[in-house]
Amino acid sequence: MELPQQVRSQMKFGNEGRGSGHLAILCGIFLLSLSSLARADITGTVTLQGAPNSKDETFTATAKGCGESPLRKTENWKVGPKGQLGDVVVWIVDPKFYTGPEEMERSIKPQLIEINQIGCRYSPHVVAVQAGIPFKIINGDPTIHNIRAKVYGGPLKPPGADVPGFNFGQTRQGQADEKQLDPPGIYTLQCDVHNWMQCWVMVLNSSCFGVTGTDGVFNLQRSAELADGDYKIDAWHPRFAQTLEQTIHVKKGAITPSAGVNFQFDGTKSF
């Protein structure tokens, strides 16, 4: 790594103490860079084994401002050609972050999660947020939406109780509102104007989480900062009653098992 001309000049012509100070700072920055490069967020893949016990259904719903086609489809399953399973929330149950000369534990502004309404559907269909942290809901449609949050009542049960204070309208395209949910748990968002619209919101105490895309891959944000130790990782999908879990060991940014963190749901246990 070539040093800037100004730094080289100060080290050469400055007094010895000042030159040593510059050198120490540069060495510290270099070592910090190496340490940061050695760590990376935990990634993995979620797959579905076998066929699920239910299928998505196509239905007709005509509404102004919801797109030209009245044909719509439920969004229970996003499965790739090799069983890659989308819409799975994966999180570290009780993360602990390390401190040390690298100063990796720091106050980080949480990523602002956004839920958009496009074509009278929620996108994404499944999200994860941290308890008490705001997330944004956007009306991308040229029509009115009314967003109501409910507590998840359980598999094949009707929606649970309304969440107090989480029932509001968005009357214009482009309107954005920030909301938050607490305590941790599973919630659904519904639209009182378009009754087919639904979104799943997993509210977590953890700040280390991710949601799989259509490729079945997840990335656990902030997991590069985990302190050494054992951690439980859970995975949840809206069409399964139980979560999957496994334990990993973290040491200096490396995880065991070395094969990575991968989950496989059994389609016969879905609903």
C-alpha cells in the first residue's frame, strides 16, 4: 500500500515523535482493515423437500387502481426449480456483539425496512423487523389503501386481535408512513379496501436477521460482529407451524459447522 506524498514527507522531515505517531495511526488503520475483511455476515440457503400440502390459487378481483388484469394469485409459496424456498425469516435468537481494539461494536442505525403496495399487493410478502424500530409503509398505487395490523392467531385460524393504533388510511399514491410493532411476535397486515391483500411481519428482539429471496438465500445483518460463542439460529415460514433451529459456534468471525448454515423444510409438514 503506497502512502500519500504528504504523509511520506511528514514522516521523513517531521520530528521523530510526530513521525512515529503518524506511523502508529497508519498501522492501526491497516490492521483494522484486515480484521474487517476477515469477517463477513453469515449467509445460507433454505430449501423445501418434497411437495407442500397446499397450492397457490388464482382468483379474480377487479378494483380501480389495482392494475389492468383482474387475475390474482395467492402468495403462499415461492419455490425455485431446485427447491429454493423464499419468504423464510432467519434470525439469531440472542446475539451478543464483541468489543476490542477493532471497535466493531458500535451504534448502528438500523436499516429502514420498507413495505410497498404495488398492484394492490404487499411487496415484500414477508418481512422481518426489530421490535420497537420503525419501518415504512408506502402506497405505490393510484388508489386508496387502509392498513390494519393484527396479531397472528395461529395456523389455519382466523386473524387475531387488532393492534391498537395500527389502523390507518393512505389516500394518495406515494404516501409513506412510518410505523412500529412491539412486542415481538408474528403479525399480519391487511387492507380494509382490498380484502385479498396480506403481508406477514415477524417482529424480533434480535437485530441479526434476514429473509430469503426467490433463490432461497439469506444474509444475517450484523452477524459479522458477533462475539465468540454458541448461538441458536431459527428459521420460520408462514406455512409451517413450527420453526426450524440449529446451533452454530462463532470464533473470530468463523463459524462451525464450516459447511455453513442451511435449513430444509419438510413439505409434508406444511399446511
